[in-house]
Amino acid sequence: MKEDPISLGKLAYACRVYDAMTDYGSSFRKFRLQVDDTLDLANQNHRQALLQWLNAWGCRHLALKCHQDISKELAAWYKVARGRLPGSADRLVGTSDAVLEQYAELFDDLSSLPAREGVRNGRRFPISFGPTAASKTLFALRPHVFLAWDEAIRQELVPDDSGASYVEFLKGASDDLRDITEQSSRRGIDLENLPKRLGRPESTAPQLMGEYYWITITQDVKPPGLTTLGEWLDWS
């Protein structure tokens, strides 16, 4: 991941820009209300809510006409995977590398689920659930441990879109959150309470970190430096 620590101020700036640039935050909050704040993929209505939310979050390859078939695939995956997911009390910071590495296979199994068939030059070919939708689904299941990513973030931070690379991404995010934890602690802020201090009481710390990556990498919006901030403060 990045060599320079992410400052608490830069994280706050990115999260504020995120809310201003996109309605992703509001659509995720709506989704969480639909599933009573706890996604259960054994529940057909929850699976439908997930697929609708994934569409809203850019996973357009999960076509509406294929939702019923994808829902069945998700149910079968979850029946096997639910016991391998983190517990509801688990947090990314504090989860060992060895435990995170156990999620690589979980990710690969989810990413490789068949989603639909595509057609090119008269030939049919399978289209999988994919690494972006897999990360967002894991994030929706356990938002205190997993983060969403996209192709731009993968290209910037990890070698490929495999489960092993997703685990490396999580390890890097955990390191960044440890830096944020230390900075927050010096200011008397607990990491669990940081989202509330940033005006995001319904969010998790990993969610905020994911937003930072999306703003600074996918959208290439860089937080201003100290000189610029000082000038803005003087103007105020």
C-alpha cells in the first residue's frame, strides 16, 4: 500500500468529498435499512436487496434479468461460507494476518460464481460474479472487517484480482487504520467513535478507509497540503 501514513485530516477530507461527489453513502444506508442492518444471504429478500444495491454501486454486469439465478448461486455459496465469515464483533484492526489469509479462498469462491452468459461475435461465454462484486458483498456482510474495492484500486495497490491480492489489500488497509488509530488516540478519539466524529455515525472505520481509496485513487482527488489548508484558513 502507500508508504506515507494517511493523516486523520486527509481521511476526514476524503470522506467529506465522498459524500459530496456520490450518493453511494445514502444508497448503502438504504440497503442496510432493508436488511435490518444485518445481511443474511439465507434470506431471499436480503439477496434481492443486495443485488439491487450492487447494481446501484456500479456492478452493472449483474443484470436485473439474471438476479433470480444469481440469487440461487449466492444462497448456495452462503450455505457453505457463513461459518467461515468473521464474527459480528470482529474488527479489521486486531485481526491477524493468518486469519485474514483464510479469507482468500472465501473471496475466490464468491468471485467465481456464475452470474450470466455474455455473447460476443455469436459466441456465448460465462460472466462471473467478479472481484468487485465479491468485495462489496463481503463488505456488506461484515463492514467492520472487509472493504470494497474496484479495478482502479486493484491496479494501484495489488498485483491482480485474486483472493490472495484481496487479502494483501486488507492487510494494507489494516496498517493504514492502525496509523489512523494512533492519530485518533492522541486526540482522545477511539477508532470506533471516529465515524461519528466525522459526521458518519452509521459507518465503520474500514468503510471510511475504503472511501479514502476510492476518492484518492479511483477519482484521483488528492487532499490539499498544509500550505493550501493554511491559506484557506486565512481566507476564512
